[in-house]
Amino acid sequence: MTVRSLEDKIRSIGNPVDMLRNAAAGPYQFPIQSEFSNWRDEQEAWRRTAVLFDQSFHMTDLYVEGPDIRRLVEHITANAATNWRRNVAKQFVACTPSGYFVGDAILFILEENRVNIVNKPITRNWVVYHAEQGGFDVEMTTDDRALDNRGRRLGYRFEVQGPNAWALLEKVNGGPIEGIKFFRMGEINIAGRPVRALRHGMAGEAGLELFGPFEDHGLVRDTLLEAGQEFGLLPAGSRTYSTVAHESGWFPSPMPAIYSGDDLKPYREWLPADGFEASISLGGSLVSSNVEDYYLTPYDLGYGLIVKFVLVYIGRSALEAMRDRPLKRKMT
């Protein structure tokens, strides 16, 4: 049997649980140094001074532009695409027709007809598939994470967080940073380069996620590190970055609910046999031979507040029907 698709691979093994339990994949990789100084100091700087996280290499960026971009997003995400305008960011949550979670991402509305969707390849693949199959008038460009990228990345991404982060950012900007509300974007200046900035918090303090063209990566990083010395800024390695999910309670890698169901068979046939969804490893204490026992809903993951019933999208009817069901509980 020739194994070309995820569906072929599942059929050849017999059970998606066996495929995922026996996958050789290790923990999700953050391809930066594990420590720049030491884990203890970097972890404490997050709470006491400021840290610089380099997010330029571990996430997948999908750039989508065209006249149908808003219609595409409204077709896929459970978070209604209201308040659609430049410099707004949204939590992007995608579900199956049965209402189970596929993937999430941050949706950056860069321009009226241009967005950037950022997270793991799972969400990117779901968006690309539905854009192609639905005949939406959009153009898509993928900037793969470093592990899957044979060339240089298109963009850089930094996170500056901690009690002293805002003072540092205003110093490198050359003046006050005003008008950037939570989960909104704006533009600042670093070393004479324009930088887009998203405001959100990972440490209980105001901070910014900074992004721009990759050719500015080194200049922006070095400028931040030099200016940050007086503010106690430390570059943080992958050991510190990987604790973000534990501290915030965010579930970074729920199983995408795509491995069963005849309605999703065309999608599994579209996905490659060596892709991300075919290679991830199933972990945790639950042991079941039924893959659907591992599926979660947006409600289980704490996304209930952003699930809206304003528009018609994939999974809406199912989400409405299940919203009062008992939730699964996160356990550590």
C-alpha cells in the first residue's frame, strides 16, 4: 500500500491512537538556546525586571490577503470577525463540524485585506485547505517555522515582558507609547526601523510582541539588549519560554479533532503522510483506544467566552448544542 496521505497512514496502522502513541516525536522544539545566563535568573527576570523572548523560529506564519479574506475567516473561526480593522488582533479558534477543537492561533489584521495567522502548522493547514476547497479569492504565503524552513524566515518576532518592559520600550521608541490597547496593535520605532507591536501580557505586566521583516532581526534584538541593561533585561532561553503555558494555564497542544469521521476524510486525504498532524506524539495519563476520547471542545479549553453565535461558521450548530454540557477539567 502506498502511503501518501494522513488517511493512508491511519489506514495502514489501523488506529490513529496507535499511530500517535508510537510516534517518535519529542517535545515541541524551540530552536533557540535553552539558557543565555541561567534558567533561575531568566525565570525571575520575567517577574522582577524584564525578559526578551525570541519567538522568530518556532511558530508558523500564514499571510493571507485578498478581497475574500474576511469572508474566509468568518467561515472558519468561532470567534466572530466583528470589529474588523487594521491593527486589531483576535484569538482564532477553529472547530470541526461536530464542534470539536482543531487549532488556535493569533490573527493579526495587518491591513483591511491582509492578515497574518500565527501558531503551529495545524491551524495553518486547516485555513489553507478551506481557502482552497471553498474557492475563496485570497492569496496565501507560508513562512514555515525554522524546523521546516529551508530558507531564511520572512519575519522576526520578539516578546518583551516584565515590570520594566514598558519603560524600556518607550526608551528605544524615543518617546511615550500611547493608544495601544490590550490585543490591539500599533507602530513604534527601534533603531530607525518601523516595528509593528501587539499589546498583551504573559507576566501580569504590560508588554509588547514586536514583529517586522527578518532583515531587521539582529538590529532590533541588539538595540533592545543594549538599551535594556539599565532595566535588568535578560534574553530568555527555551527553558524559560516553555514555562509560559504552565504558569498561565494555557493548553498549548490539544489534539486536533481530525482523526475520525467520514466528514473529515477528504481533509485527512489532503494532509500528507509525513506532515505535522501525522507525526505528533500523544501524551498524558488518559489511556483509550478511541481517538475521540482525546478530543476537546473550545469550552473545555476555556475559550467559551470568545465563542460567538453571530455568524454562520464551521461547527456553529454543534457548539450551540453543547455549550451547557459538563466540561472536562485541566489537570497537572
